[in-house]
Amino acid sequence: LVERLDALAREHGVPWLLVLNWYPRADREPARGIVARARALGADVIDMAPILRAELDSARARVADLYSIHVKEGQPIDIGHMTRAGNALVARAVADHLRERGLAAAPATPPDKS
């Protein structure tokens, strides 16, 4: 899959970006080979784990702020998809990355209301 993504990006002359998402119970080991291959092919990689952990560790966000929590009687609590706030954090990381590489414009500043 990584090779096909890279070939398609090269065919169209565009860079590609791999965003490695994370959730608190994630086993990151299976993704290591994919990340290594993407980097070897020249793709940029954003690893969301340190960004999301920083939000949680600093208490700027709680797990329930970033992820849907599913509670079913008699079963362990399950962490589901990202919430709006979690997705916004990922979107900011991607936008910042694109801006740093000159691939996106800076966000517009609101007009002065004075």
C-alpha cells in the first residue's frame, strides 16, 4: 500500500504525508514498518502520539475530550473514534506541518473591529 501511495503521488507530482494517529491503548509496534517504509520513500510523517500525549499529560484535555468513550454494562470501557476536539487537534497538526513546508498559507487573521 505504501508503495502504491508513493507511486501515485510521484505520478501526479505531489508530496504525500502519512499521519499516524494514536489512542491511549494503541499498540504502535505494527505501524513501525509502515512508517519506516514511508520515510524511506521520502514521505513526511506526523506521529500524533507525542502531540496527543502532551495534551493529556498537561491536563489541557481529558481522554473523553479527544475520544468517544463507550460504556457497556459488564464490559470494560472502550475508547472509540476521535471527537470533534480530537479531530481538530489532528487538523491543526497537519495544517502546521503543511505551512512549515510552504504547502499551505497562514491562517487568515480576522479584520480589526476597532
